[in-house]
Amino acid sequence: MNMTKLMKNRKALSTVVTTLIILVVSVLLAGVVTYYAINVTSTRVQEESLSLTKLHVWCSDSGTSQAAFLIINTGGRDVVISKITIRGQAAAWTNVYSGTTSSAVTADFSYIATTPTTVSGVSLAVNSGDITLKSGDSMIVYISSPDSITINDIGLTVGITVFTSQAMYYQEANVQATSTGS
């Protein structure tokens, strides 16, 4: 009688151990599959990232205004810039002059009383619509006569927003005074 009881206990223990082993193996397998899926997804997804620097907004003593800034595509994918706003007012593409370069732009920007054509060795052209910017490239942007910037805004902070298909990039700049001749 003791022998049959001992045999039943051993079989009962092996069932528990087998179930425990199967449970641990299935949890480890699920963890490995999850880790692999996250690793594959995160390495293949390239994120969009723009950096807005060298922001300037000028207003001359004659009342004409201009904005300039540098956009650097620091992300892993090309982007399409669909709209640029200054103080919430969309800039007309006919007033936006831009040029791209793959080299670093180190010089700061200054007010240009005439139509901006070349800045820091980069040729600028007027845009007719959305602007593309390749990954790793930089773009110099000049906006002539941005809406709602007047001589009364000198010293105030205004927001500049660049819109892409996936994000909005917002920076602020102070409106600076400049004379028409400089």
C-alpha cells in the first residue's frame, strides 16, 4: 500500500514539474519573439526630424518685413514641407525663397533689402508649392513680407511654424529693427 501511494506522489510531482517547464518555456519564447519584433520595427522605422536654427524676423524703418531661418533635416527620411507660418499667418509660396545644400551653413543671416538670390553660397529661388528636403541636407529660407509683421512688432516675439505631413516644428524669434539700406 505504501508503495502504490509513493508511486502516485511521484507521478503527481512530475506532472507539476512538466507543466511548470512548459509554462516557463512558453513565456521565454513569447519574450524572445516580442524582443525580436520590437528590434526589427525600431531599426526599420526612420523618423522625421527637423531642426530650425538661425531664426530672424526683421522689420525695416520703411515698414517692409522679412524672415530668414535655416532648416536642417536631422531625421532618417526625406520630408515635404507643406506650409510655413509666421505668427499663425501662412506665407504665400511666391514670397518664400529657399535653397538647399548638403554642406554646413555656419554664417548668420542678415536682412536683404532686395530679392534674396544667394545667401552663404547657396542660390535661392522662389517656390511654387511644397518644398522637399532630403535627409541630412540643410535649407536656407527667406520670406519676403510675411503677413502681420509691422514696425509696431519690433521687440516682440513671434512664432515660426514649419508644417510637414507628419509634424509641426515651432520656434520663436524676436522681431528686429533694421534700416532699409542695410
